[in-house]
Amino acid sequence: MTAEELPEDLTLADFDLWKDGPPHETFNDLRARCPVHWSPNIPILPEEEGFWSVTKADDVAKVSRDWRTFSSERWGIDITNHQIPLEFARAEFISMDPPKHDRIKQLFLSGFTNEQIAGHEDWIREIVTTVLDRLDGEETCDLVSAVSQPIVARVIHRLLGIPEEEDTKWADYMKRYMGRDDPDLNPGGIPAYVNELLPRLMQEVTHMVDARRANPTDDLISILVHAEIDGHRLSPEEIMYGTLLLVGAGNDSTMATYVSAMKALMEHPDERQKVLDDMSLVPSVVEEALRMFPAFSMMRRTATKDVEIGGQPIKAGDKVVMWYPSSNRDEDRYDDPHRFDVTRNPEHQAFGAGGRHFCLGNALARIELRLMIDETLRRYPEMEIVGEAPHAESLFINQVKALPVRLGPRAG
């Protein structure tokens, strides 16, 4: 089948397609008929240029690994060119190209070594159990606001030296920061986001950075302030925007994947029972949830020259969008890709598809998810969904905003 058999005006930036999460049926059609697809517009932003969608795993890997041809820095990683100020879009190192990206990321990695992350497991488990203890005596709860958000917020905030009494404030900031297109997560819309939220965040992070510069501690911000490689240190702006990236991703991505994993386990009781019978499957559950429900739906690149992807000519300057909910369900890579299988233990592209921008927090996220899923299942093996789970209105974040559950009897 060919692109001509698809609707001429089909655009993956149509929010109507995303009301209930990623449009998997549309992605199925694109992978089969037109795996590199041109979307002519962004309906809510008529001044915006169209974009190419890359939907298959091999093509996503190709784009992700070839930074010389597919730039993160030309216009940033967002699907739009004109919604967010370009200087802000380029400020985080996730929106930079080498060699600048590599230098900055190497300094950030000084706080994310495997040895350091492994050493955090005991206190992360303590945070998980403390939050779950608060559910004692409750019959129901929202798994997002009562469990997932407070756990992941406290973990990343502890690493950054943010005091516990500020957890709710920063978690609320990050809802708006990461979910700017959703009217519930960011009720002020884009004008308030640009004119109010971003300046406030920069002011608050600058204050934290200045405090660490004057009085170093052992938290991650202090490590970033004072880290040095080959005589290079991060600039104040690089530290500020990098800290925002860490706070945003740390609050958002693990929260989303945990809730999606628990929702899938409750919707597939036979798969949940396999895990309850053999808790050594929890790490496999983590990987399958990351595959099926990646916390971020897309990353954008800009073509630096005329190039071809999957037989499709791309012009220099074109937007190229990698869609992870599609690539992670590519039939050429996974058998029965839409089936939630706790024994699959797959490779996936939830942390990116390799290359320079592979997620530096992947080890931390895996530890958090393993502990959160393990402790929740051990305590509440009969938990069930009792209400609607509305999905965030976003092309970028992939998460439900609430998941009301009945806890059931506590088992442990």
C-alpha cells in the first residue's frame, strides 16, 4: 500500500487522535503503508510547518544515532518551531549537538554513575514503603497523586537537595512544565507558560544554584556546580537548564511508567498472577511497560541536508519526528506487539534509540520502577481500577492524569 491510500490531510499532530493516548491504529496503518509519513500541518498552530513522522524501529534508530544529519540543536526537540522561544528550546543539553552536548552530558554523568545509582537503592525503597504506608486504612486512592507522584518527587528532589516540604510545589511546577498543552496540567495555557512559569522556574533554580556555589553540599546540583573535566565547568545557564531537565524528567517519566504498568497489570489479571507467582519477573514487567507505554511519545530532529529515510526523500530544514509508541510496537521487531507480556523482557526505545541522547537517568528509573511495582504488588495483589483514567492531552508526554483504584486487602 502507498501513501496515496491514506487521507491526504492526515496529521499526527491532530489532538483528536490522542484523546485516549497514542493512536495505535493510525501508527499500525503508517508502519504498513507509509512508515515515513508527511503531516502537512499542526491544526492548533496554523502558522507551524508540517513534519515527517518516523514510525519504525530501525528508522528511529537511524535518525537517533546520526546527529550530523538529524540535529537536535537547529530547532530543539519539540514538534513546533514558534510556540516556545528558540533560545529556551536550545538551552537544555537534550537540545544540543556534539561537541557541546557531549561535554555537558559528561559533566552530568558524574552524578549518574552506575555505582552511585546502585548505592541509592536502600533509601529509595524507604521512600517507597513510607508512601505506601500512608495508604493503611484506606479503601481507595488515586495511584497518581497518592503513590506515584510523591515517590518519584521525593527521589529526584533528594538527589537534587530540594527539601521535602517543597516536594508538592516542584511537582506542581513540573506538571505544567512537562504537560503544557493539557488544560488540566497547565491551566494558564501557553501564554502563562512562557510569561509566568518559565521565568519563575529560572529564578528559583538560579537561587538553588547560587546557594550550592556559596555552600557546597553532596547533592547533585552541587556536583554539577563544581564538576570539572579537562578544565571545563558548566556555565550558570547550563546548570540552570540542566537542573530543570533533571527535575522535569525525574518527576514525570517514572511516574507515568509506574502508573501505566500497574494499570496494565490490573487490566490483565492473568499476567499479574504470573508475577505474583514469581516476583523475579518484576524487572521484566518494568521493561515491558517501558516498551508498551514510553513516558515520552516523541522527539524531534531537524534535517541538516537532503537525505533519504526508508526510501522517502527528506529536504534540508525539514522536521523529522521519532514516534516511540510506534517504534516500540513495530511488528518487524516484536511478536504480537500489542500484547502485554510480563515474560517478554524486551529491548526497546523508551529511553531513546541509542546515540548521544540516550537517557542518562535510565538506571535510576529502572531501580525506582522495580521497587515501586514490587512493593505495590506485595501489599495489594487484588488492587482493581474503579474509575476513569483520563489521558494527558499532549503529543509529548504519554501518561494518564489519574488512576482511581480500590486497594483490596493488604497482603504484606
